Amino acid sequence: MQFQVCLDEVTHEAFTWDLWAAAERIFGGWCSDDGFCYFGLWMVGLGREAFARAVIDSDALADTPEVQCLLGRRREVWNDDWPEWESLDYVAMEAYGLLTRADDGCGDAFYEAVEAEQGAVGGSPGPLGEQWDVRCEDWAMRKLPKLSAMFPLRPLAR
């Protein structure tokens, strides 16, 4: 359970509009709520140093080997390189189920226990920072110059 509490705290640091824009840029111009959650979990897998750099400067993701390996490849063939790690969010719950010998329905009990451990900490209602449109090339080139150059967006159909 402590693992989930720590994971939630760490991924909350990455809950910013600039990182969401970075994910959208990498993904080709769109990233769902769930996709961004899984992207944050993937960022944890990059390691403490890369994660911390990206939280401070989202364009620093362009310098990671994990993002660089996506260059020049169509998204349809990214497969295991796709920048998301949804399964990390279930590790603690699965361990909890094994330890408590609960059946597959331990999810509610697990998340209630995590919430109790976290306490009544009020989280931000949305991502931190200022929301901006990653499709606006002027903004994108100012805020994410490396990622914008690496992952150009196709113009929207009119």
C-alpha cells in the first residue's frame, strides 16, 4: 500500500499542463486523460533524474533515449516502446490481493486503504500551470522546441 501512496505522490508532481502538452506532442497531437496518467507512470520508469528534469522542463524528455528511440518510426510500430506504463498502477493492488488472500475483487478495499493512508489531502482539481494548445506551433516552438522539432504535427483537416 505504501508503494501506491508513494507512486501517487510522485506522479502527481508530473500532473502539469506542460507535461501533458509534451505527451500530446509525442503522441501526434492528442492524449486522453487515461493516456496522460499512463504517460506519467512511464515517466517514473525513466528514473529519478530524468523524471525530475522533465517535471522542471518538459522539453527535457527529448533528451531521453526512450523518446529518441521513437524518432522516425510510425506510431503504429512503437509497440513495447509506446510511452505508457499502465500496469505499474496495478502492482501494489495485486500485491495487496496476494497478501490479504482476497479474490480478484480486492480493488475497492485496496483503494479505500490507500485513501485512508493518504489522509484527507486535497489535491489539485486539475493539472498545474497554464493550459495551452500544443497544436499552436508558435507556443509549441517556444515551450517545447526540441519535442516540436522531433514530433511535427500534421495540419488539422479543414
